[in-house]
Amino acid sequence: MCSERSISERRNHARIRNDSARGRCRSIARHDSRTSGYTVLEAADSKLAIEIADRYDGDIALLLTDVVLPKVGGPTLAKRLLQRRSGMKVLYMSGYANDAIVDGGVLKPGTAFLQKPFAAKELAKKVRELLDTPQDLLPV
């Protein structure tokens, strides 16, 4: 038996939650995600992201969020959303180097991360890899 989520992921229609990335990266994320067949729920800030996720009836397979956000950071946003949607995967992005983020204790080693700036092809590849990774192989 397949869930709606696993069927939609196989068809390349997993839902992506795109949060407060700014400028060119946000534009690339939005455009590439939609042209790749994903449904994008976009929010300008963490508070709105939570509100949109709470109102959305479908599955949200992935949260794409910047690590550093005004008021509520990406890891805190992810934690709050994961309390509501436990099967959701999280892809962080940042202009800071991955080493600085992990060594600084902001993210756990092995957490899905994309260094800004990035090309649309890099985003698409990382999203697909993360969606294809079994939940039990991801850091908690």
C-alpha cells in the first residue's frame, strides 16, 4: 500500500516549503521548484511559514529554509514545524560555510545543507537526494 505522499514523491510532486531565503536564491528556489513539478508554499517569514503549514491540508515533504532568519532562526522554525509534521524533511541553506554552521553548533553534522549562492541545478539535485533518503538515515 502506498501513501499519497510516496506516490506524489515518485511522480516528482513532493511539496516543498520555501521559507525566507532572500534575493536571487529565493527566486531560483521558487522558479526551479515549480518547473520541476513541485508545489511550493512560500512564506516571507517564520511566523507566516507556520501559519501556512497549519492551514495546508496536503503533505509537506520538505522545508527549505535559511539557517539565519530574523526573529526565529531556521532550526527553530524546523523544530516547530516538525512537531506538527513529523515526516517532513529539512534542507537548510546559508551564505555561511557549512563548517562554520556545524562547528558553531547551529546544525548537527550530516544535516542537509546547501551553500549559497547556488545554481538551480544544485538545488534540484539536493532536493531530490533528500527526498530519496529514508527518514531513518537523517540526523534527528
